[in-house]
Amino acid sequence: MFAVYESSRFSRNEKNRLRAESIFEKHNIKFFSLLDCVPDDADDAFLFKGFNGLFNESFSRKNSKRSALKLFDVSKASFFTGGPIPFGYKSIPGPNANCSKQRKVLAINPEEEKIVELIFSLAIRGVFGTSYGVKKISTYLNDNGIFRRNRNWTLPLMNFGKQQIINFSDACNETILGGNIDATKTLLMAVIDEIVVEPSDITLKGRKLQLLRNIAKNKAGNQDLVPSLITNWRREWDSNPR
């Protein structure tokens, strides 16, 4: 059984919900929602979940638009909208506005400002007059003990195609729900950093960097290889330039 507090916490996208429930049915897993009174009759349950799912998705879409408009107004007023603070900046209380909430603004972080200047200098002329690329800059900073907020500088995961992401997600779902304990453990150790158990749901958290490391381990010098979990990946489906 897969239980959630309320169906909208499980999915607010009908396409994703139907795909997930298809996997549940394939593995004989019953979906249960505490607050939703889903009928026992299969046909009635199909209609109920369909209507309820459409309502959840519609509400999510409208709420997303409202949030986007609100964030746009906040950014237009030169306030920080939240999220990760860009390197080289810090968040400080902004000037009082005509609202009850204290807004924040971004200001230059004096300590990180020097590192940003160094990065640009390395990109332009390097150490001995030859410009450095991203990888070489990261290596130089790490080797010299110049860290990114107490963490090593790493390369971002780029050009990971949309179809690859879909295939990877589907492969993960099938592995986790497939009943093979060893395969599930291997998958969790490979891409998952943290598992958060809450009264309403279970959240698996991972990092793109961890995924990139595992892709690199499996490449072995061949650009066509990806993690073995993705058995139906095709090179022409990704978004990398040709």
C-alpha cells in the first residue's frame, strides 16, 4: 500500500498521477488517501480520482500564476525573491515598504567579492597570461583552499536532456517499486542523499552532482553510455548539440 495524507500531496499533474498509478497497478500496490473518500467501485473510483485530479491540477496552475505575478512585483520593486543567494552577494533587510512583511535585498558580500574578482581574472588571463576554463578555475580554487561557502567548487550538470531525465525517473520508479531489495539499495546509494519521512509523505532527496558523478563513472570514455538503470536511452533523444 502507498498512503498519503491527501491526494494533492501525491500529485498535482494528471499525466504524472496516471503514470504513477499505472506503475502501482503493475506491481499490485494499492493507493490510499486519508482525506479523500475514494469509492470502492473501480469505475466510480476512476471518475472520482479523475475529477479530483483535474481540480488539483487546475488549482496548482492558478496558484503558480499568482505566485509568479507576486514574485514579479517583488523583483520589480528591487527586493530579493528568495531562494539560493548568488555567490558574491548576501541578503540584508531592505527599506520599509507599504506591506507588513519585511523584505530583503541583495548586497555585495565583501568576503566573496574578492573570490568573484579572482574568478573573472582567471577566466581572462589565468595565472600566467593564458585564460582558464571552468574546470581549470574550479581546480585552481579547490587546490588553493578557496572554497564556495565551505564547499568545494564543482562543475554544474549541463545538457542533461529532457528525455534522459524522463527515462531516468521512470527507471528509478521501476527499480524502487520492483521488489528487488538489492537493486533498490544500489539505486538509493547511487543517487539519494537523504530520505525524509513525514506524516503525509516520504521525500527522497538527491543532488545533480551525485547523478553527474555516477554518469561519469559509467561513461568509461564512451559518450553513448549512461547509468545502466536507463536501458532504453537513445543518444538522439537528448538535448546535447550535434
